[in-house]
Amino acid sequence: MRPALFLSFAALGYWPATAGSLPPLPRQDKPSLPDREPFGFGAAATGGGVPIENNTYVVDNMMDLRTVLKMNTPRTVYVQGEILGSQINETFAGDCQYYIDSSNVPAFNFTLYIMSLNATYTDAVKAAVAANQTFEGRNATEYLVLLNHQNGWRGTAQNVQKSWESIDAQGNLTLIGMDSTAYLHGVSLVFNSRSNIIIRNLRLSSPRDCFPAPETYPLSWNARYDAVSFVTTTNAWVDGNTFADSLAGPVAPDPFLWGWQVDRYDGLFDVEDGSDAITFSHNVVANHHKSLLWGGGEKEGPRDLGKMHFTVFGNRFANSSSRNPLMRFGTFYIANNVFSNYANRPPLYASEVGISHSRVGPVGRDVSDDEAETPYLPDFEYNLGIYNLSSVLVSGNYFDQTGQYPSDSTRIFTFQNLGSPAGPAAFCSPPDLPPSSVASRLAPLAQPPSALNGATINLTSSVFAAFAYHLGAKTDSIAGGLIEDCVKFDAQVMPRSFGTVDDVFAYVTENAGQGGGI
């Protein structure tokens, strides 16, 4: 293992992070990044510390990336170019068949796995066995045995894919993209019981699960991999990245057997199990279905309560169909973000807030009407999911919506498991409060108000209208499960303030994502 040669802040010469006799990379400029520092709940993150001799690396392949991310010493790692998660060695990248062939279950077949879960199909095979007949030209008895193995074999084959495309990363890490070509393509970074992480200026996409499990016909699947996963991980700043399945637009599910459509993606950035002190800022989250899941389920609740503090500032969500984010058990400050989406379904209930303002393209940029059409356009579900005992503060967010129903405000929020008035979820929107009732500690968050397509929107009225609808449509929550409560929120200073929500839109458009603000 050879470290980088540290020269100066102005210029760094790096060595690759592999053992062996590779020559040092040529001297090159340090990446140009916006002059930003950690703030909010993630303010204490220092990552790998100051880059010095022996702790700074450049990586341009999956093998080196795995090596440096698994180091347990403080380090700064620069990603150069595109790194494929499926890269096996210098000349070969794996695929789904390779993962099966290199497992100890080479007879596993994803199509047979789906067939094996269909009772009508397997009953027909059993009937052929009982009648001592063949089935689809096969020996029915042998075929039934093969089908019965598929469900158990799936996990084994999936674990092989995981061993190549997922990295169990250590903390005390600064991970930075060298330039706009830095792309972790189909790489899953897992931080489990880690601390002190900074991730900046990267494009990231999660691996496509070769072997997801079906949930609800025809579109709901349980895929395994997130682009970034925090489990019991603290003190992190994730800033200036682009999280997206594709920059060209949403990725359609794969057409499959019997009308199934296989969604091979899980989350982009999921956080659970008592993680804490995280700032998510200046990122683009685009062209994905289930983007940010923050907080575990009911059984993980005791580990999350009192932790899970997030600051969410200056991000742009573009064609992100849901979970922007989904929030459970923690405390979330959602300030000065832009949410750009298509609204192609009728409103859930009567609402007359907002006017049509602009159109957005695949990653949320302003485009012409002719450009705005994409071949595949999934239904938008919701932006902010307020779940189990969460405390959510919102301020100065811009909802930039187009489609057939650009003024629909009924899908900004959704809810689940708000079932206890003794422990309700709390909502606070300081801009909606009368000026005289805004506590001084929250005054910096009282301006500007949020807007839908340029028209001011009262998110307090919107959230409780949406919750009233939810109570009539679902049975998982009860009246009193969501309250307005600004008392429990402490002061928090954002990197900058804004005079109007149009200023928010302009700032986020310029500064969010990989290369933003440079």
C-alpha cells in the first residue's frame, strides 16, 4: 500500500491505493470545490482531517476504492473518473450470470425463482408429478425439486453480488470527487457503526439488484442495495453530490415474466439504527423511486429515539417519486430546498394552492415544452413522509411542479403510524406563524415562506389538510397523532439567509449537485 505524496494545498501528487509496483499518478491540481464548511447537526464532522503525507489517495477503480475505504485510519480519498461497482479486476466486470456461476448455487435461475413463488404454477407441476407425467418437456419430479430450491438459493447468489458491489467502509473518511467525471456507478457504500464522514462532489447510483424479491404485483420489489447506507453512524456531512439512477431521466423497470415489471433499485441514501448528527446539503436527488429512508421500523424505534438529527439544506429533488425524505423517530430541519416533480394524477382532495410556474426536465432544469417529455415517467407519490414520532421543521422550501396538475399540493406530505396522541409527531413551519409568536431562536427560520410554483403556500395548513385526508383513507394513524409544536425545536443557523423563496430557487439551482457552486 503506497500513500499519496502530499505536496501542498495548491497542488497534490497522488499515488494509487493498491499494493504492488504501479507508478505514481502525475501531479495534478487539488479538486476545485465550493468554499463550504460543515454546519447544522453535522457541524462536528471532520472526515479524514487535514490531508497530509501518508493519508491522501486517488482511486480510479473498484479494487483500490475498496482498499482505501476499508482502512481504519483517518484519510482523504479522491475519486477520479467512473468506477463500476461490478468491476472484478483490471480487465473484467461481473454481471448477474457471473454472480450465479461463481456462487455455490450455479443452478439458481431468477426466472425459475419467480415461477417457484406462483402457487398456481407449482400446483400444476405437483399435479404432473402425481400423474407421473412430464411438465413442459421436463421430468416433473426433478423439476419440482429444482423449483423448491430456488427461494433458498436466491440469497446465496445475492450475497455474491453484494461481495463485489458493496463496500463495508470505515469512518474518519473524507471522500471527494476529483471533478465532474467522478462517478461511483453501481457502488453501495455501507457505514455500520462508524463516525466522522464527509462525502462531497460525487455522482452516485446504487447497484441494480440482480435478484430482488417481489412484493406486490406488478411493480413492487424489495431490492437490497443503497448508494450510501448509514447504520448506527454519527457525525456526517454529505454535500454537493448528485444521487441519481440516470441523468437522462427515470429508469423504467424491466419487463418480465407474467406481467411483472422488475424494479432493481432500493434507496439512494438510507439511514437507520440510531444514526445521528447528519447534514445533507447542496445535493441533487433525481430520477429515483424510493430516495431517502431515514429511520427504521417499529422494532428499531428504541434505537432511533433521541437520535436521528438531520439538517437538510439547499438540495434539489428532481423527479424523485417518494421519500424526499421519509422520516421516522428523529428530528429533521428541512430548509431552503427545491422539490421539482411532475404531477400527473388528480389531487387526493380539494385544494387550491399555487399556480403553474415552470417546467422541469429530467433532473430539474428549466427546459422547453418539447424537451420536457421523457419516454418513461413514473407516478409522483409524495415529497415529505412524516412517520412514527418524527419531529419536522420546514422553512423556505420551493415546490416546482408541472404536469397535468401543477397546482396540486395534496401530495407534498404523506403519513404512517401516527397512532399515539401521547407521543405524537410534531410539525413546525416558522414562516406560517404570526410574527409576534415566533420565538427569537427560530426567527432566522421564519423567512421566507415556502412556495408552490411561485405562490406562497402555508405548509401548516397543507400538512393538516393532508393528515385529515389520511385519517379518512387509512387506519394506521389517529387524530392527535400529528400536532403543531415549535417549542421543541432549538435554534439552528443555516449557511445563508434568503429574502424571498425565488432567491432560494436561484441559489439551489446554481449550487446543488456535483460541480454546483464552483
